[in-house]
Amino acid sequence: MEIKKDILWRVYLCFIGIVLLCTLVLGRATVIQRVQGEHWRSMGDSMHQKIVEINADRGTIFSEDGQMLSTSLPQFDVYMDFMAEGLRLKNGKVYKEHIDSFATAMADYFQDKTAKQYRKEFDEAYQKGSRYYALKKKISFEDFKALRGFPLIRLGKNKSGIIVEESSRRIAPFGLLANRTIGLSREYVNSNGKVKKMNVGLEMSYDSLLNGQNGQRVVRYISGGAVPVEGFQVEPENGKDIYTTLDVNMQDITETALLRMLQSTRAEYGTAIVMETKTGKIKAIANLGRNPGDTTYWENDNYALRVTEPGSTIKMVTLLAALDKGTSKPNDLVEVGMAGRMQVGPRMVTDAERSPKPVLTIEECVAHSSNVGLAKIALKAFGGNPSEFGDYLRKYHMAQRSPIDLAHVPKPRMAPLAKDHGGLMNMLTMSFGYALNVSPLQTLTLYNAVANDGRMMRPYLVSSIRNQGVVVENIQPEVMEESIARPSTLKAARESLEMAITEGTGRVPFKDMPFKVAGKTGTAHVSDGAIKYGNNVYQASFVGYFPADRPQYTCIVVVRTSPGAALHYGGQIGAPVFREIATKIYSMYVERKTPKSYEGAKDSTSYFYAGSATAIKNVLGMLNIPFVDSLQTSRWATMYAKKFKPVITGNIVRNNVMPSVKGMGLRDAISLLEPMGLRIKVQGSGKVQGQSIAPGASFAKGQAVILNLA
């Protein structure tokens, strides 16, 4: 009996001990989870480390003369670690002494909350021991610089607990100019219905070069975020800079002339391209489309690469092919009649305009844009073998993608030319601009070859790639075809294009030109997707070169009209835009006279200044001159004329990177460059016209820069 009691006593004692132990464990678990949970989670997080990428600075895209077309501005996310040792020492003495003045500074500068609201949020974060409190996100460098001078923050990282993460945002200092070709982020809707952003144009085509090589760093995860671990970091390799062939002044001239025509005719869209004849450099490329439900225009697509039925500008292919094959000679006579319609082989062909006489030479057929005449020439040359016409299209690079240095270039399309598959009918239709789809850039490249004595140049947009101002690669002009035709054929082609201006379809728009122009009008009925021929939508175009006796620039203008537009011929829409572009470029770059020598209207790119943004705005305000403000937040600015109204844009200034001081007075240039640690040497007087360190190049403090003034 005694043994049984002894055993029961021990069992009860063990049971009570187990109950007490379980109670203790549960109680302790409750305290750890409910009371000390945030502390222990923070401690646990601090044991986790991870390697994360550091984004490299994206390279800048420049114009050929060094003006920024697309660049990255720094932005900052600022956090505070309220558990920082400096804030907690001596019962939070530093925090208590500075928090009121810090809250007041935040309220006064950002003006989004009152000082009382800021103080309340800071106190709550301090009491909770927040390790990653979001103070401000995506603020500019100017705001970040001001923030660093606030009470508490200026005490330094250890005492204030400040944590800074730097990133960047992409901007186009010149706004609309060549925006689609440069290719800043464009919004699109993905398969899930979410709005995303993607790069296009040069930004996409040269993405890997612009992006550079990301670095790496080790971060320690704490409650609410991650803190870098010092000493464990591989610096990123910043992206390379791209210098384009674009000229800002030519781009402005081209875009302004095109926009004016689109607005006056309420057209759907238009494109205009200027190419340097000898090299193939694209000096300007404007792509303007009307915003849906609006009357404004934007660079919303690259219409220069869009393939469409070209209309009469393709007649140059027919002329070159027939003359080069030898089935026709320039002065051969072709009966076109006076009725404007004639049966040519299996096809009834109609002329858009009546011929001035019933019989035309082959050159006159091109000059007066006779569909009947060109169809007869094509029938004589290729009636027995229509597919041979396709061979010439390939020879002239009209049947393959343009080799321009952009990604996702559309491929041309053409109807079959095999004789047993309607090839004869299709060939006749192609001879005057239908049944095939080519891009304006391809047409321009062909006409440029005619202007360049038969040498076809590859069109290109990037002239050099640089790394911190050092040239990594120079892109040289490239010959695609040494000669597209015999000299006699090219001579006849040029004569026909000059005749189109003196007595043909371009006679009226180019009347009284002060220099010789050669070119071809084009008008095409549009059938494209939902648009059918019966909708009376037209594509009006003009392509040519100037000056005709010594060609330096080739240009094409293509405009798609709205349905039923009263003005829809190439001579009515395309030619006037070409004339305005050619006149201003000729006066500024060929003869180098003032544009007033050739135009009664005030020129839109006749002056350029640079300097203090505040000073420029003050002067314009005092003179009551309206201006377009595209300044962003920069202290320094450039001013140029656009659409007869000055445009002010920010002059981007980055640490250890040479800014552009072109157009500045000496005092402004010194005020900008001396604080950056540069020694300045001056040659000449007036405004800065050149600088020995190229814009965008890196430099060392104490380095000398020579400024050439004139």
C-alpha cells in the first residue's frame, strides 16, 4: 500500500511539473510572439543577406553636335533608420534636440504636410523602432541636395539614420523633337490588360550599349527593408553614350514644316526625312500622328519605316529599269492620249491628271507623272517576263528591309510577278505605284542614289559610340551599291526630275525658287487595313534633292490625308513642306545666308542662347516674349526658337561629366564650370562657340578646359 502511494505521489509530482513547464513555455512563446515579436523578427532578418544588382547609369543619346537628345536624371529614395545608434544614445538626446526643426524644414520645403503632422509621424516611427521609414521617394537631385542641409540630416548618416537609394529617370530635353526615333519609353497594354512601358527606336536598338553592366552589392535584410553591407560591393560599369547623325536645327525645321501642313489640312499623319546625299546620314526624321479624338499631333509611330503603296514616286524604278535594260531611250515617244485613260496590255490605266499633249517623251512621262506612259514603258520592257521587274526592285533595295540601324524594321511586300499568277497585271500596276508596299525611307534611299551619281548609301542614324567621352567606335558611311545604273540612265533620270520641277507636276509649288531643285510628286489612293480605296484617303508625297546641280541633301515628305480631304495631291501637300525644309536648310547650311534672304516669314531656328535659367526667363518676361517652358528642374538652360516661339530646355549638369556651355556668355560659363573643379582658359570674345572637352566627356578636378568665344 505504501509502495502504491509512493508511486502515485511521484506521478502527480511529474504531472504537475510537466503542466508548469508547458505553462511556462506557452507563456514565454506568447511574450515572444505578442510583446517582443517585432524585435526578434528584426533580429532574425538581420541574419539574412543577399546579393542584389546595382543598376548602371544609362548612357546619353546626343545629336551630332553634342546636344543631349535623351539622358538620365538621378532620383533618390530616402529612408530613415530610427534604431540608428546616434538617434538612441543618451535616451534619444540627438533625436529630441533636432526633430522639431527637422519637421519644420520638411514642411516648409515640400509643403505637403504641416510640421505638426511630420512630427507626429516621426514620433510614431521612433517609438516603433522603424528601421526603414520612407521619408521621401523619387525626389530630384535639387530636392535631395536641399534635404541634405536640413537639421538632423546634416549631422550625417550615423547620427541621423538616413539611408539613400539612387536611381534614374529618362528625359528628352528637346521634348517632341525626333522623340519616336530616339525612342523614349512608350506605353502599351499587355495580354493581361496592364499598362506597361517599353523602349523603341534608338533606345531599344542600342539598349545593351546604353544600359552598361550592372554591379552587385550585399544587403542585409532588416524589418521593413534592406540595408547595404559596407565593403561588399562591385561597382557597375555605366552605359556608353551614342552620338547620332541628327542635327537639332534641321530636325526643328523639318518637324515644324511638317506639323504646320498637318494642322492646316487635318491630316492623319505625316513623315519627313532629310538625308545627307554623299554619306547617307539621316540629319532629320519627323514622324507626327494625330492623337485619337484630338487635333494635336505627337511622335506616336515611326511612319518613315511603315510600308505602304507609294504611288507615283515608284515611277523612278520603272524609268531606271527600262532605260538600263535598253528597251527604251530617254527621247522615245509614248502615246498617252488626251482622254486620261487607255488600255495597256490586260489593264485599263487611268491618269490622275490629263496629259498636256497626246505624245510624250519618256522623260516627260515621268515629269508629268503619266500612269499610262509608265505602264507602256514597263509593258515594253517586261511584258514577256514580269518577274524581271522584281529583279530590278531587289537591285534597288526596294524588296528587302531597309538596313537602317534600328530594330524591327518592317519588310516590304509585293504581289506575285510570276506570269502564270497574274504577274503581268501586277507588274503593270507596280509600274505606277500600286500592288507593292515600300517605306518612305526606301524611296528616299533610291532617290538619294540618283542624286549621288548612282552610288547608293546605307541610311544610318548613329555616327559614333563613346565611353566617358572616349570614342569606342566610329561608324563610317557604307556603300550598298557602287552604281545602280549606267551613267546615261542616271543622267536621264536626273533630267526627268528637274523637268518635273520646271514644267511638270512640281512646277507650281516650286515657282521662283532661288536654287535648283529636282524631285517627284506622288499621290496614291490608300487601301490599308480598315481603310479601303472607296474611303477616299490619299497618301501625298514628294521626294527630291537640292541643290539639283550639286546635290547635298535629299528629302522625302509623305502625308496621309483624312477621308475626302480637298487637298490630297503630292504637289499640294508634300511639295510645299519640301520647299520650306529645303529653303531653310539651303540658307543655313549650303549658302549660309540668313533665312530672310529666301523667306518672307521669320525663321524658326534663327537664334540660340544658353545660360542661367532664371536670367533667361527674367529677360523674356521683361520683354513680354511668350515662350515654351521645357525646363524640368535644371538651374542652367538653353533657349532656341521653335514655331516662331522661344523654347527653354534644361542644360543637364552631372558630377564629373562635362556639360555643354555652347551659347553661354563667359560669366555664366565660369559660374557653371569653376565649382565643378575645372580650370578655364579663354580664347576670343563673345559667346562660347566651342569647348576643348566635349559635352558628356568625363574629366578630373583641376583639369583645364579651353573655351573658344566668338
